[in-house]
Amino acid sequence: MYTDTPSQRKEVLLGMQVEPLFRSTRSGGVGNIIAAFLVYLLLRSSALEEQAFYLAIAITVFSVIRIFLSLQYLSSKEKLQRYLTGHVLLTLVTGVLWGVFAYLQLDSNDDTLRNLILLIIFGLIAASIATLSSWFMAYLAYMLPQAIAIFYVFLTIESNYKLHMVAAFTVFTIIMILTSFRFNKNHKNEIVLTLNNNNLIKDLNNEIDFRERVQLELEQSKQGLEVKVRERTQELIDINLSLEQVIDKKEKAEQSLQYLAYHDELTGLPNKNLLVDRINQSIKMSKRDNQKLAILFLDLDRFKNINDSLGHTVGDTLLKEVASRLFETLRSHDTISRNGGDEFVVVLERLKNTNEAIHVAKKVINCLTDSFVIHSHRIHIGASVGISIYPTDGDTSLILLRNADTAMYRAKQSGGNQLQFYDKSMSNQLRDRLDIESELHTALEKEEFYMVFQPQINCKTGETTGFESLIRWNSEKHGLISPDRFIPLLEETGMIYSVGEWVVSQVIDFIGSHDVNGISFSINLSALQCNNFEFVEFVKKEINRSGIDPSQLEFEITETLLIKDFEKTKFFLDELHDIGCTIALDDFGTGYTSMSYLSRLPIDVIKVDKSLVRNIDLNHNLQSIVKAIVTMSNSLGMINIFEGIENSNELRTIRSLKGSIIQGFLFSKPMVAEEINSWLSSDKSMRLVN
């Protein structure tokens, strides 16, 4: 019967398979001994008498050992593999000895005697099928040495019937091997069948016992049978009802999955899969009816700021409100789709001219300009709309979508809340932008970035108090690229983090390796960097590594950053300030910074934007504003820096208004690091224009 594990079952099968091998060894061994001495008697009076005697003795000895080994195994039934291996080796030796007997017949001059001895060996080969085939390898070990020797004898002796004998013995050998193999296979099948039958009989007996016990239990519980039947019936009813509910849920789930495959889960609008199909259908219809088709690609202005500051719940609700307004504004046969994020696509069919697309695009922008009230928040957004027209701007859905997206990007670059038609020059500009972006990914590795420094000068003494550190990019492929072009790409690609750390390391290394004690170096921070608190730890490590005075590092932020997430920005700035670095508020006067923000933040420096400096000597309103800023910064204990000083009139006016620090092309353009030492050693009185 079957055992618990495959290895145990294999061991049992092997034992049953080879047991007949061991049991038949005694009769097989005796047969070999008798045959050996019979051959010896036949060769007694021949020249081969001595060799025959020794071979007969050897066969007898190995046969006796084999018989003894088999009896040992049958008495213990342990260490099967060891006994089986020994048996096969002894059988092989016996087969080799008989092969030697056959080989000796080459020296026999008596053909009759030779044939008689070979006939005896044939008989042993045939007879051993019954004793050795239960283990096929044992039979091969016994038969093959003899067969090889006989083949050699037949091929070597001189006889007219040589080929006939070889052919006949070949057929004989094949028949013997096939017979042994079939015997072995049938033997193994018989064992497996026996085991299966035994197992089946046991299972049947167990089943009969089980049925008898069940019958007894049924008889014992006969009185409660009706109750159990009613309970089982109720269970089946409940199961059936549950199955019906499961099937109903499954059908609804399949319908939901089918819906979600083609619709946006948040707004319920068609998604990109369905959008492409709708555009393809609209292209076919427009082509047939000789009409135009317009694709409006919408991107919501300021949505990211709202989503980041008010949370995703408000952002999701806003997207649903936008979808609702678009649905109410557009025609019933126009397709509205959410392309993902804050992007929507509108497909306008049956257009006679592009003016209709302009009219609809303006309606869309106007409907989204009105404020939204969500969770007690009054929210103002706009929409940048890009327009592509079939067939002039493309004849496939993907091309039309791509070109409308390109036009939308131009509309957003132009300030947002406006529409823009696609033209081919946009694609060229987009390709240029992608090319620059591609080069930007290896610029840091290729050491194409370098730093320049613009001095900041005390308005009264002419002494240099600091430098603004500015990054520049000299591309191997494109040459010098303006920061206005590559810094936004650094933020979009996320490279601003690694490049920002590189800037900090460059500035700190410069401070540490030059005699610039008491002079500060300011570094501009992007909004993304201010959300990364690992940046603070990096600054700490770099300061500790170099040993510089942390007060020589100044970090500049813009007013717009305060509006986005004040509390998070405050925590970030407090961490930098606690290190000992100073904080500057850049572009002051261009935004809507609350005075309460300034009082709560660790601001050390206010940098007045150059828009408040340009032509200040001619504009009394600007002078009043700047005077108020100077008064405010002094009262708050903050240093004021005026950017963009380009002529002596502006300088005199700022000095008259008690400005503290000045910076601009009037004194110096940004200089490379090698020029700073000579700048600091020059006569400071030459820097002030009277």
C-alpha cells in the first residue's frame, strides 16, 4: 500500500521490484556454477583446459558470494541500495567471466565444441531473463559483456557463415533485451497494480466501515431526521439566495469594470481610452461630411497650488465641479474627457470654421473663471486652452491630441487663462525644449554647470558685504543657456534636488578655501527644495565638513512660496535659521506678503525687487513705497537689499531713501570665482557713484 511520502513510496516500490532478483539468485547462481563446470568438462582435453578451470572456479566463487549477499538482504530487508549495487556488480563480474569463456573460443580448433559452448552461453543469456529482469540493469550487466565477446568471436573467426551468424546473434540479442525490458516493465506494472489494488481494497474496506458507522448513526438519529432535513433544506435555500446575490454582485462588478475601463472614476467623464475612440469616430464623420473637427486641450491654472495648500479632498471636489460646469456649457453632442490630473479634453464636431472653436473655447474659459465655493473656501482658477483643428493640424487622434497639448503649453507659458491655436513652430520649440531637457540630465555629470557671484555693496561705505550665488550652464551641445530656460526644467524633472545640493557644496567649498570672512553668500531656493527637509540635514553636514561660519550662508526664498504652504515653509526656514544661516525674502514688493507673515518668520534680509527700482528717480509713488519698505525693514530689524541698480540716478535715490545694500549692473555683472579676490582687493571708494 502507498506510503505517506513520495520518497517512502519509491523505496517500497523498489524493494518489491528487486525482491524476485534476490530470491532467484540461488537458482541462478547454481545454474551458473553447473554451466561453468559443464564447459570445463567439455574443454578438459583441449588446450583451453587450464583457463577453463580457473574461469569455472571464479564463476563459482562470485556466484556463491552473490547467493550469500542475496540471503543476507532477504533476512534483514535493510540497506537496499547497498545490497542492490553489490548484487549488480557481482552479476557484472559473472557476465564478464562468461564473456571471457566466449572469447577463448577464438583459440578453439573444434568448431563443434565452440558452437556447443556458445550455445550454452546463449542459454544462460536467455535463462537469465527470468532471474535478472526484475532489475533491468542487472540483466544488462550480465548479458552485455557476453554479447560483446560473442560478437567479437563471430566477427573474427574464419567462416563462410560469419555474416549470417552475426546477423542471427544481433536479432537474438535485440530479442533478449526487448524481452527483458518488457519483462521488467510488466513486473513493475504488476507491482504498481498490486499496490493500487491493495490500496483500493483498503479504501473499500474503510468505505464499508464508514458506511456501516454512518448507517448505525442514521439508525440512532432516525427520530431527529425530519428536523435535520428541514434544517438542511433551509441551508440550501440560504445558499441559493447567497449564490444569487454573489452572481448579482459579480454582474455589477463586471459592469463597473467595463465602465471604469472607459470612464474617469472621479468625474464620470470619458477617459483617454474612450476619448481616442470618440476622436477616431469624429474624424471619420468629419471626413465624410467635409467638416472640421476641433480638439480643445484644457489645463487648469493654479490647480496644483490649491491641491497642495487645501488638500486632495478639496482638489478632487474642484475637479468634479469643473466637469459639471463643462458639461453644462458645451453642446450635447460634444465630447468632454478628463485626460488625467487637472487636464480635460473637449472634442468639437461639425464645425464649419475655426471661429466656432474660438467661441466655445472662450465660453469654457469664462465658465471656469467664476469662483468656486468648496468646503467654505472661495477658489479662483482659470484655464489654459490649446486648440488643434482637423485636418489642418493632423489626421489622427494622437497627432491632434499632441498638437493641442503643445498649444496648451504655449498658452500656459503666456500667462494662462487664455486660448492658443497650434502652429508648426510650437512643435519645433517643444522639440528644442525636450532636447535641452535631455542634455540637462547629464550636465552635472559632465561638469557643465558653474557658479557666478554678483556683489552686494553697502550703500554708505561702498564695502562689499556679500555675493548672490548664481548657477550657469555652458552646454557642450548648445553653449550658454539662460537660467530662465533650464531652472524650470530642473524643477519639472526633479533634478533641482541634486543640482541644489551641488550649488550648496560649491559655495561652501569656495568660502572655506578663500579669505572672505564676514562676507555672506546667498543661495536661491526653489519651492521644491523647501519641501525637502533632507536638504537641511545636507546643509548641516556640509557646514560641519568645511568648518565655515554658518552665518556666511544666506538662503533666499520668494514671496509666492509663503502663500503656498506657510506652516511648512516656516518650519523649514526655522530649521535653517537654527543652524545659524540667514534667510532672505527675494522679489519683495511683487507679491502679497502679509505683514503678519514677516513677523512670524525668521527673515533677516528683504530684497526689494528691481521693478520698484526701475526709474525710481522719476516716479514719486515708487519713492514713497520704497521709503515705507525701508522704514518697515528697519523697524523689524531686517537688512534691505535693492536689486537691479543700473544707473547713478537710481543709486542716488536709493541712498537718499536710506537704503542699506545695493546690487546691480551699475557695479558689476555676476563674476566667476577667480575674479572675486581681485574685486575685494580693489579700492572700495571707486564703487560708489557720486
